[in-house]
Amino acid sequence: MLVLQILAHEPMHGWGISERIQGLSKDVLRVTQGSLYPALHRLEKRGLLTSYWGSSRNNRKAKYYRLTGAGEKSLGQEAEGWERFVAAVQGVMGGV
């Protein structure tokens, strides 16, 4: 869900996705390359992402990922499920 959310705003290469998640979470969430790249490949295989080769800011060859229409739909469903989960946990924590 986090990867899809990041890519909903702009195409990005793997390192950029990892940095964005870490930055937005104020260093609480860290996505390692060993976790991120297999996840990107799975999301691409499921048709939620597409990829293309481009140049990074430092002129290195990098694979960029972009959200597809199916990815946007999946993100919406994941976000709704997350909101239900958070509300349920808050209900339990506040009801005890």
C-alpha cells in the first residue's frame, strides 16, 4: 500500500521510493532493497505497476515505476481496508 501511495503522485525509481517512505515517516519506516525490489516485481507482475528505464538525477540508469489504472483501484481498496483496520483498533483501545 505504501509503495502504491508513493507512486500515485509521480513515477519513481526504487531508491527514491525507499527514501520517500523513510522521509515521510520521519525515519520510523525503512524499506530495505531486499524487501522493496521483490515487492516492486510482484506488483508489476500483478499489473499494478509498469516500469521503464530512465536516468536518475545523477545521470545513472534507473528503472522507474509508474502506477497503472489497476494500481490506482487497488490503492483505493487497500486504503479503505486500512481505515477500517485503524478504526477497529482505536475502538478496542478506547473501549477497554
